[in-house]
Amino acid sequence: MTLTWANSNELGQSSGDIKLGDNGKPKDPGLTDFGRDVVREMNRLGMMVDISHVSDRSFYHALVVSRAPVIASHSSSRAITNHPRNMTDDMLVALARNGGVAQVNFNCGFISDEYIAKSKAFEDAHPAEIKRAQELWLAPKTPESRAELEKLIDRKEAAIPRPPLSALIDHFDHMIKIAGVEHVGIGSDFDGVECLPQGIDGVQDLPKITAELFKRGYSAEDLRKVLGGNLLRVFGEVERVSHQIQHEQNPDLRPEVAIPHSK
């Protein structure tokens, strides 16, 4: 479960709606007491804690509280693309020490500073269209509203070139160098973004990422980890911690049957 979305909630602060305080610095309270309790309960139940979308302080709070590795289900590198949804190098190092995995987001706006700048320029030049697109995005969809939204998205896409595939691979490459190949995976964010890099139009194009990483010197074993092995490792560790916690709370409960439905 992702702790927040683009908006903050009862669990903690999101990276998407941070406000400035009176001193001009971002106000980031991190996780609430309830949010900490939710992380502990997720550990007990065997749920993976997902820190994509949370603020930086919420991220560190989650790492301190969680007894199991956490994941960033769809977050890229802030060192490559300066977006608050992405992870700093310090965050990647901390996640690796936690045993977790950061899964790269394919969204154009998270992998290319150039795309971000051109998007802002387009939005500044067409405020009415952007406002209408946002209204349609949030409203219940009808065939008519979906068609109108797609036209607005197509207009923006025609005006702003998609980043090259190499921009996406740069994120994989950098995050692997910082966190280690055992702590990076594929996040995609296919369900939820309006722009993907050139050559990536759906799951049928995932082998292109494999091929490009091979070209950069990664081995078959490296790619086995990135393409899913790392996430499965975290999943197993989350279940192990769950069994341990439940056994601690009820010593008469045999650890191997603490969560009988997990099989």
C-alpha cells in the first residue's frame, strides 16, 4: 500500500502538496503518529510499505519505523531529473541499507528536465486548455469527455517531443550505481501517465529496456534481479517479518503457520 498519493492524508505528508512555512522553507512534518501505527500494522499483516509519492521526511520516518524492507513502487532519480516525486541519492542509499527496492518510473515528467521545462512553457501558454484537461481528468469519464481529454493530451504531446529511451535508461544506470543492482526494479507507472519515452508504448516494449541495459554492461543475473527478482526478495522478507511479529505477539503460534493464506 502506498502511504500517500499526490495529496497528504491522515498517514503523512505527500511530496505533491508541500507548502512553504513562514521562514520560506518547505513544511514537511513527515508521517503522523497514525501513519507510524499503520506502517507497524502493515509489517504485522505482511503488507509491503510503498513510499512512492511521500515527502522526504515521510520516507525517512517510514524507514525508521518499518521492521521490513520498504519499496518505492514507481520513483526515479532526483539527481537525474529534479522532481520531488523522485528519490535523492541519499534516499537511495538509505533504501538500500533498509534492504528495499526502488522501481523506476517511466513518466516523461519524471525522467527528463527538458520535458518538464517544455511542459511548463506549454501550460503557461495555454492555461484554459490545461485547466479543462485537469477538470476532465478528475471528473467521472464518459465517452464524450474521454474523447475531449484525449484530444487535449494529443495536442500537448504534438507540441512537446517525448524524451529518448536513453533518458529512461540513464535513471536505471544511475540508481543501480548508487543503491546497487539488488535494490532497483521496474515501476513503469503505465496506468496513470500521459507520456512515455520514445519506443516505450506498453509492456510489449519492455525487452527494449533489457537490451539497452545489456549494452551498458549489465549481466543476465543483474537483469534477473532488476526485472523482478529484487521485488520478490522484498516480498519474501516482508512475509518473514510478518511471521516473526505474529509469533512474538503470540508465542504459541507456530511461525510457519502465522499467515496460512500467504501461500
